[in-house]
Amino acid sequence: MKKIAPVLVVFLFSFFCCRGNACIVCGHNKKMTSQDKSMFEQKLDSSLSYIEGVSGKEGIKRCVVLKNGKCVFAGDESETVQKIWSCTKSFTSTVLGLLIAEEKCSLDDKVCNYLPELKECYPEITFRHLVTMTSGYRATGDEPRGNYSHGPSYTPCRPSPAPLFAPGNDFMYWDSAMNLLALALTKVAKESIENIFLEKIAAPIGICGKKWKWENWTVSDGIKINGGAGNNNWGISISAKEFAKFGQLMLQKGNWDGKQILPAEWIKEATSPQVKNIIPENDTPYGFCWWTDACLQDAPRRTFMSKGFNNNKCIVIPKWDMVIVRLGLDGNIEDKEWNHFFEIMGSAF
């Protein structure tokens, strides 16, 4: 395993911006002392070397680390655009948060009010059920395909008459439910969720237009229906650099350059365990399409992450004022290995 060159672990003040020389975040006043910086760099080097050794052939080429709003590590391929699969779900849930903030819908609205095709078999499903994977929704064609058994349908918005379970009775990670949510949000907004994210999030925080895209799987009434789950090649493609900006927005509780562009209360809810609020006996550490700190027991409390197939993760650590994005196309870093990363890194704080 090769050693990471210390020169890579530096502060890159303008690395992340699409225009100008501004820092990725304005308004950060925290500074590391020389002693802290030395310890931080040493531990970052060690912890990333460990992750490099367990993360497949691409290692940490598509890895970015932000600390105090500035880039302290960027792999050689951090600008490479790639699919992020189920990390797409976190983008979809954010669009829901935006529409709720605009009072266009609410978490407890019945989804059948926007999708009449649900009234026969799924009349009680709410937006809250969909975004917490507690809906019990099953689509026609959701039968397993090999090892892919969590909602693989190519017709995700064609309801099956046989639900997984009654809404709110269980948790089941299910891709078709998120694709159904994407369609419902499109009907609520009367425009694509890609357009909403672009206008309300991507443009304000400087996510470069050429460094991300959101695939659609069909068109309805002339409007693109983007994939809400990331499966079947319908989700988001993005670079690690641009994804890290989204993570930084979440870290900053929705505030960017002094402007509140995503409600802080939504972020608090989205990144807190929600399943237990619906099913008291179920302690699945899932929020609104973000995995919460119970997944990574050695990470600081209130850590949360978006994760997808093939090692794709955006990990946000508020206590350390830190964002880590690791993208790739192979392998599977287990949670226990990320826990070891946090063990190493934790001694720097």
C-alpha cells in the first residue's frame, strides 16, 4: 500500500469554487493552530492510507475531505463525474424538504392525492412513509433480479396489488418507493426535481453544471421524471468535489454565504433517526434518506452519511466540522472499516 504524499494534505483555498477565488464557505472563522494542524495532517494521512488499502482498485482517487469549510485532501480523480447510485436518495429527500418549506406539501400528506393510481391499493401512504422506507410500497416487476432484491422494477410507479406490508408497520429499504416519491414530487411541483435542485441548491452553492446530472427514466406531460433512488441508471452522476459542496451545505445546516437556502430544522430531522418515531420497536438508524450515527459507532455523535453501491459515501461530521466524500466504481468498504478510520482520526481532536 503506497503512502499518501504529505503534499496532498494541504489547504486549497480556491479548489472548490466554480468561479472566482472565494473559499468554498464564507463566514468560517475557526482556525487550526500550528500544533493542531500538524496532528490533523498526520492523522488524516494515516486514516486515508488505511481507507485506500480497503477500498478497491480506485482507492481514494475520487476522495475529497473538507475541514472548516476548506479542502484538505483531494484525490487525483476528484473531478471525475460518475454515478453515485443510492446516494441519489439524499438528493431526492432534499427536494421534498424544499417543497415542504414552500408549503406545497407536507410530510403527512397522502401521496394518492397527487398520484390517483395509488388510491386502490395504497391509499394511506404518506410522504413520511416513502422518505423513511416504511411505506410497504411494491411496484409491478419488483421481483428480485439475482442479488438485487430491494425494489428493482423497471416500472416503479405501476403499483403491485400485493404490498410488502401496511404503511408504518415495518422498515424495508426499497428503490421503487423512492422512484415513486420522485414522481409524486414532480406532480407536486409541476416541474422536474432536477430543475428544483438546480435552482434552489446546486446553483446557489456553486455545484458546476458540467460536473453533475440527474437522469430521468420517463417523461410525463412533457416533464422529465428523474430517478429518485439511483437504480437502473436513473440517478445522479456527480464528481466528488461537487458532492462535497452538498455535504458542506448539510454541515452548515442549510446556510450558504449567509443565506438560508435549506431549512435547518429539515436538516436536523433528515439526519436524525426517524424510523423509531413511526415504529417504536424498530431502531433502524435511518432518517429522511440519510443514515445516522448509529451506523458508525466510532464516529462522533450526530455524524450522518449518504451511501450508495460501490463504496460511494458522503460522510458529514459536525463535531469535527468535516465532510468526507469517497466515490468509486468497485468494492465495498464495510462500516467496521470506516469505524477504524474514525478511531485513527479521532486522536487528532
